[in-house]
Amino acid sequence: MSLIDIRRVFTQVEDIWHEGGPRAEHPLRRGAIAAVLTNPFAGRYEPDILPMMEALNPVGLDMARRLLAAMAVPAEAIQGYGKGAIIGAAGELEHGALWHVPGGYAMRELLGWKGDAAAYKAGQGGAPTGQRGNALAIVPSTKKVGPPGATLDVPLTHINASYVRSHFDAFEVRVPGAPRPDELVLVLAMSCGPRVHARVGGLAADAIAQWDGQR
Amino acid sequence: MPADIRKLVVQVDEIRREMGRDVNPPTRRALAIAVIANPFAGRYVENLDALIAIGEELGGLLGEKCVQALGIAPGQAQSYGKAAIVGEAGELEHAAAILHPKLGAPLRKAVEKGAALVPSAKKQGGVGTAIDVPLGHKDAAFVRSHFDAIEARVSDAPRAHEIVVAVAVTDSGRPLPRVGGLQAHEIVGQDGLR
């Protein structure tokens, strides 16, 4: 049997015009997609879980494409991203860690990252080149074990430089009724700009200079 | 005066499998939610016409957003529902003004026809309050396979002076309906019930 058994797909897109301050001419658009799938390792300790990581690669790419389509913007419009996982109660936190590579790689490839896919999977994909590029920054993440309807605050940072202060954000994601104990909720999130009233200084997106994924 | 919309949230919930069985075609439920300023927060106002007009505006806007998110022709919509959460500085009647007098007509236009009552729910709540939006078949309220609900929640709303307004539209009933009753293919669709 395939390791991948998706029960449900949940997408959410929001437009934010203001938060009590001046109304933005173009609202901030943020989106998240969550796949609810069977955790093939629920209920037992399985030492070798890596085959699932491999099996999740096409799932990640499909989710990233679906999310971009739901947000109805070109890939160039995406400025922030993040990912996360909620593991049902019969699983362990480590099962959520399976999402790090497939989830991160999926969005970065979609957004134009030109690195080495094999190196990425070996954990060395972020080696900085100092050259201008896209999706250079690590994809921030969070994970937890939770009951059906658990909320997950998915962190968001700028796709090219993690220290861009205006783009530090988080997107609360929650699928009512999921995960069941033997399920995983895997999440990707993307945003099209800074916080709607960003004004606490720090590195600005137009001041990215080192192209090392951080500054 | 048009609604002062702070935030618009659109969700699609697609169910492909349930209890290990394929749901074919998958059920899809869309939810469109507007977070708006409550023009009457903090005081008693007798005449609620401004909120009634906002309800009319949002019925069309949110209904169309749902149909668009589902990627269907309006006539393919099968069930609908509506709900509102009033922030702490408002009153329950503000939700009633938005939902009941005029929201339905433009929503029905967005989903084509809609002979049946649009089922509704309302409450007061704080930031992050969830509301279960009831769902019923749009042309015949007795269709048992389409009695359902979808949970609506915006993590940072409603603030005290806001109202969360939600409209749900589906292109399907429950994932594996098998409790009998009136079937969707048996309806006449004239009297709103059968």
C-alpha cells in the first residue's frame, strides 16, 4: 500500500486591508494549505521512517502549486513563507519532522530556487552563493502533537533573507476535525508582503545585500 | 455606506476519503468570511438600516467568493448557510440585521435559484471565537444528505468593535451520506422544502 493516503485538503486565503490603521491600497494576501493524511507509523515506534519523507516530495510540490493557484498570484508575488505539521495523538513529534525537507523544498523550487536538489535533501541545500536569487532563506517551521481542531501558528519570514523584520509574521492554521489520532496535518503557508502596518525598523526587504539567505 | 472590511478570509475544505473509503467526487465546502467594523458598537441605536444594507452587500460579495473558490458555475452550488459573530461592544440584534432582511437575495443570485431557507447561526464572542455555520440544500430544505455544518473562525477577530460575517456554499453533501430521507435527485425545488 502507498504510504500516502490523503483524506482531506484544506485551503485558506485571506486579504488584510488594515488592523486599525490606514487602509492599504493593496491588501496583504496570505494563504495556507493543509493536507490531512494517514500517519503510516501511528500507534507504534517505527525506527525507519525515511521512506515517508521521500514519498512526501510529490505531495509537497502539489500542495505548493495548489496554494499558489488558490492565492491567484504569480510566483513572483510571493514574499514570505513558512511550514508546519500537527501530529495526531497516536503519532510522535518526529513524524512531523518528516515534513521539513519535502515541504521546504517544494515551495522553494516553485518560487525559483536554483540550488541542488540532492544536496537539499542531504541537508546542505542552503549553501549561500552570495548571488541574487529567489527563495534563498530557510523556510521557518513549527510542529506539535495535537487533537482534532488543534491550532498551529505557522511562522512566516521573507523568502530571500530571514532577518527582514517587516516580514516576520505567523499564520494561524487549523482544520476543524483534524488530525484524528492516526493522522498528520501538513501545512504550507505563503504571503505576498510585509505585516499590514509594519513599522518597527530593522532590515528592509529592499536593503537585502548579502544574498546569503539571511541578510 | 459600504462595509468597512478589515479582512477577508476564503477557505475550501475538500474531503477525499472518509473512514478509509474514497469520496468520489470529493465533497467541497467553501467559506467566505468578512471582518467588518460595527458602525453601532458601544451604543444603542434604534434603526439598524445601515447594517441591513451591509448584509445585502456581503451576501453578494461572500456568495460570489465562495462560488469562485469552488471553481464551479453558480448553478452547481448545492447547499448554503450563513452566520455572524458580534464583538463584545455590539449586540446580538446587529447580527440579525446583517443576516436576515437582505443578505439572502444576492446570495441566492450568486448560487442561482435558492428556493430554500438559508440556515443561519449567530452569537457574540471575542477574538478567535468559532461559530458552526449550518448548511442545508439550497433548493429543498428537507434533503437529508445535505444537512451539515462548517466551522468558521478568524484567529484575530472579532475585536470588540467588529462583526465577523460568514457565508458557506458547497458543491456537495456530507462525505458518505446513508441515513435515508429525501434525496437530492428527488426534489421538485419549488416550495423550498421538497
